[in-house]
Amino acid sequence: MSVPTSAPPTASGPATDLSDVLGDPALDVVELVRRVCDIPSVSGDERALADAVEAALTALAGVEVTRDGDAVVARTTLGRSERVLLAGHLDTVPLTDPPNLPVRREQHPVDGDVLVGRGTCDMKGGVGVQLALARRVAAAGEDLARDVTFVFYDHEEVEAARNGLGRLARNHPELLAADFAVLLEPSSAVVEGGCNGTLRAEVTTTGKAAHSARPWRGHNAIHDAAPVLARLAAYAPREVDVEGLVFREALNAVLVSGGIAGNVIPDRCTVTVNYRFAPSLDAAGAEAHVREVFDGFTVEVTDVAEGARPGLHLPAAADFVARTGTTPLPKYGWTDVARFSALGVPAVNYGPGDNATAHADDERCRTVEVEQCLEVLSGWLLDGAR
Amino acid sequence: MSVPTSAPPTASGPATDLSDVLGDPALDVVELVRRVCDIPSVSGDERALADAVEAALTALAGVEVTRDGDAVVARTTLGRSERVLLAGHLDTVPLTDPPNLPVRREQHPVDGDVLVGRGTCDMKGGVGVQLALARRVAAAGEDLARDVTFVFYDHEEVEAARNGLGRLARNHPELLAADFAVLLEPSSAVVEGGCNGTLRAEVTTTGKAAHSARPWRGHNAIHDAAPVLARLAAYAPREVDVEGLVFREALNAVLVSGGIAGNVIPDRCTVTVNYRFAPSLDAAGAEAHVREVFDGFTVEVTDVAEGARPGLHLPAAADFVARTGTTPLPKYGWTDVARFSALGVPAVNYGPGDNATAHADDERCRTVEVEQCLEVLSGWLLDGAR
């Protein structure tokens, strides 16, 4: 079933349709990833990709498809006693100028065969794997031992309040019910446990506008921001052990803006900082730390999402880790494992792509990891299939 | 004569037409200034005001009106052996949010009766005085001892390359020919001699983008800007004596921008600085000073305009100063006296408004100065009228 949205479907064509490659009997998952990447989907502009994903999933027999905004959920409904869930976000950070799309497939001196371009790493490699898995799961049908849910969602790369998984949890909590979840965020095909939390705050200085030929009549807010940047430059991030995994923190300016015109003394300067904090700290603790660092300045927290403790001692997680044959690592980036954790669903990160290149202008993904994740997850999902 | 532009005239109405108040036999120059201010004309958006000024001047008999872009020139053509020129710019810096228009007329505890709002000081007080003078000059006609040129121009508050007076000098140099010029920039109705030069430069740091959860994979360009702001905050501006007037310099950040998104380590940060330099320094000397201050950083000069030496020993300037009965002061702000100076036309600043409030959110102009400038300039222009 497909729950239609109010918007008309995007005209299909080679650029925005995925059905041909997903329907191809000789499915090439790397080609599928490339096609997913080549439909731009910067946060807030995911509609074309969500339309293509919805259409491709609807074309598969054996899964129910639900659309909510630009999120798409596909589920088997076999009535099994156990359900596992795989999730990934459709959106990416902004393109570069000139745009780092379409994707190039090339040989990297260290990584070998790679896809290069926006989204290849974070995380359309995982989205492509999910789509390929959905086809195999749909084909297995009644043979599946467990029900399976695939979640594709919007607005992961922006403030937490707009997160599509959060919206799904509010609008359709029943669709996220599961016994265990895998989030296909880039982890180099290694299980990464837990995640750091993330907090964004605006550190603001205020001055008084005046003509820049007579600055002594005003007060320069940008000059006042000098110690804010100096404290950031001098900041020594902490490393925190949580359940045996060492989480590395970080505090950075991510944006700065100030000024009115080229001949006006600026009356306001805002430095937006991003604090990545270990899962041993809650939101209040993280805010207190940022306020301490910027003591004496106006600090407004605009966005905070707590991390998740690793939880790898839980049986479902331990079983999944064993199947991947990898040694778990801590997840430095905030991911929606924290949201599943808050919903009571144990979850781990496991997906293709080295997160070291996530958000970088030249982000890339080794094609071998795409294929490896597909096979590991496919074996896990189809395990015990009748 | 009016040289038509390609754009259709603005529909006339109470908000954008000045003809009624300029044509009123009992002309109230303060009301005229208020009306000029209430037609917003932020740099680049001067058309409505230029249309109104052109229409009001065209309605006067006795002056030839020429339009060039959003500049308007009105001239008597009596064939006198001497010509004087009065000039002022139509544009303003951006409005505040909420907008500091329409103008309010109120009693200020120190300044008395004032107009408050964008443009009242810089420099629509002067524009209103010019319009009122144009009416008197047009009415004097053949009785005038000297020919008179009124120049109203666009794009003064932005980079020098777009300055409307500069464009007029290129397109219609004959319209700017004069023996002496008065620029009605705000000077509290005191003659201000010469002007500081102005230079804008971008001081840029570059880093490497990466996900903000793993900043050790990138390099933070905003953090690198800390010493740029620290040098600005610590900078001690110079005071320079030029021909007996002491020019006070200034170096300020006017804009800062950096960052890509809330979860990306910024790969670029640009601090735009504005250096106001004494007229003893030329453009190359000013650039060398800025490069010295920001030694070690990438500095790109985007805009430079040299100042003007006072030149008050020249006979025409000395005669005008005597008529105003004021003691000349140095002009700290860059003004187009520098452009007239470069064209070989001796020029001074003399206009209503305390430039201490120019560009401030609450910029204002004492109404008594508007009336005083009108009478002083009127007496000067009509002196010797037959």
C-alpha cells in the first residue's frame, strides 16, 4: 500500500527514477548507489529522491509502503514474532560550488574502486544497500524468519527538531516498533556502538552601529568576538571511556556571521559552535560545559541531541556483531541510534563508507564496502529463511 | 530638457512624488527632507527617489535636467563665466529591522527639533536643501551671477566602482565641470576640509572541510581567524596632521562570514576590514599598511578610494568658508570631495546633520541645520544676483 502525499509525483526519467535499476534482474548495487547519489537531496530538498524511493519500493510486491512527508517506510507484514529494522537518511549536506555531483567512479590510490561525490559516504551508500535488501526481502516473502522494516527519512543533517525519524516517531510510532535496529550510517562496514551527543549554540556579541569612518561613536561586535575564537582555537577536547569504548569529544565553530554593510561598525556577531559530547553526559551537562567555556558571553543553545551508550552487551547487538565478524568501535558522530535508543529499540551503526570523508568536499565510498554490507546484511536478514 | 530612461516613470502618489511640496509657494524645507527620506533608497534601489527628484526638477523652469541611471543633474545654462556645483547622493545604507522609516519628527533632549530615521543625516537633509535651492535658483533665472549645477547621484554607500558620481564623470564629464563644488554631506553645517581615504580588504583563512564530529580530519578556518580579530581589537589608530587639520584614522572589521553548515568544519573564513586613512597616504601606502597589520594572512584589497587634502588655502574655498562663518574641521569620512579633487574641481563638505549619527540605527538631523544650510547656500548662490 502506498499512502499518497498531496504533492504530485515527480515526472519519471533517467535522472530521477530508480525503478529500472532496482527492477533489473542483474541488480548492480554500486550502480544503484550512484543513481541514488545523482538525485540531489540536500536537507529540505529531499522530495525528488523520496518520490523515486517510494516509487521503486511500491513496485516491489511483498512490502507495505508508507509515505510521511519525505520519509518512506517499507515493511513486511508476515506476522512474525520478531521484527528487525534498517534505517538510513535520504538527505545530504549542501553541495559544493561547483557542485560535487554527479558522482564519479574512479580508482583511488589507497581506497581502490570508489564512488566520489556528495552523499556517496554520508549516506547514500547505505540507502542503496537498503533498497537492494528490500528487493531481496520482498522476494523472500513467506520464507522470512523475521519481519523486516526499512526506513528512509529526511532532515537528518539539520537541527534535531526537523529530523524525519523524529517526525515518524511522533506521527507513526507503530512503524518504528522493532526488536533491533541497524542504522546504515557510514562505519567502514564495522559495527560502531553508541554515539556522541551533539549540541549547537550561538555565542553572540553585541555592539553599537556607527559609520565606520567614526568607529569611536559605536562599538565593534566583531572585534569583541576575538576571545570567543581564541578560546575555541585553544580548546583541548576530552576523551571519555563509556562501557569500554573511548569517545572523543570536539568543540568547534561551524558558522560565523556579523556585520551590516561595508561602511558600518557591526553591532552583532554570532559564532555558532557545535559540541560533540560523550554519551556519559546528558543535555544539561553538555550545555553547562559550553556555558563554562564561553563564560562572560551570551550563549543560546539552539539544538541538542543526547548521545547513546554502546549497549553492545545486549543479546541482539552481540549476535549482530558476531555475524559481521568485526570488532566494535565507538561512534563519534551523532546518529539516530540515539533516537532508537530513546524509543527502547537497541540499535547499532553499520554501513558502507569511511566516515572520515563524510561532509568533505571529496566524500567517497569504497564500492567493496557497499557490496560487503549488502551481503552481510542480506545473510543476516535471510538467515533461517524457509 | 529631460533625457528619458528606458524604465517607465513611477506612478505618482503621496508616497513617491515630491512635486507638490517642492511646488508649494510656502516651501517647507524640513517637510521636503522628510518626504525625501520617506522614499526608501538603499544603495541599488534608488530608482523611485531618482524618479521623484527628476520629475520635481523637470517641473521647474530654468534648469536643464539630465538623467543617467539613477543620477539626476539639473543645470542652469546662462553662459556665465563661472559655474558652481552642489552635489549629494540619493542612496542610504540598509534599513534596520524593523525598518527605521518612516521618519519621525520629535524633540531630542540635546539636539532639539530633529528628524529621526534612515537617511535623515546621511544625507537626505542635504538632498532636500539642494532641491529647495534648485527652486530658488530656477526662479532667479537671468539674475544669477554664476551658473549653477545640482548633482543627485546613486551608489555612494557601496564600493567605489559603482559610485554614481564616478559613472557621471565617465559618461558626462561636461556635466561635472565647475570652478568650485560643495558636497552636502553631513557636517553639522560647518565646513569640513578634505577627507580620509577608505580601503576595504578581505582577510581570509582557509582550512579543510570535514564532519564536525571528527574535526581532526579537517582544519577549522574560523578558529584560524582568532588572531585576525585579536589584531583588530588591539589596533591603535593613528592621528595625522595634514595642512593643519588632524585626520583620525580607523581600522575595523565590518563583516565576517564563514562556515558551510551546522555540522561541517568550516574551510573558509573571511573578515572584511575597512581602513580609513589620512589624505597624506595614497592607495598603495594604505594597502601596504593593511598588509603589514595582517602579515601572515591572505589579504585581498577589494575597494580603495584615496582621500583628499583639505585645500582650504585655495581662493574659492577660502571665500566660501568665510561666508559660512565657521572654523573648518577635518572630514573623517571618505566623501566624493576626493572625486571632485581628482577631477580638478576644488570642493568642500558642508551640509546639515551631525555625522556622528550617520549610519546609526537612530540617525537624525537637527531641523535648524537644514534651514541654516538652505539660507547660507541660498545667500551664496544668489549673491550678486541682478
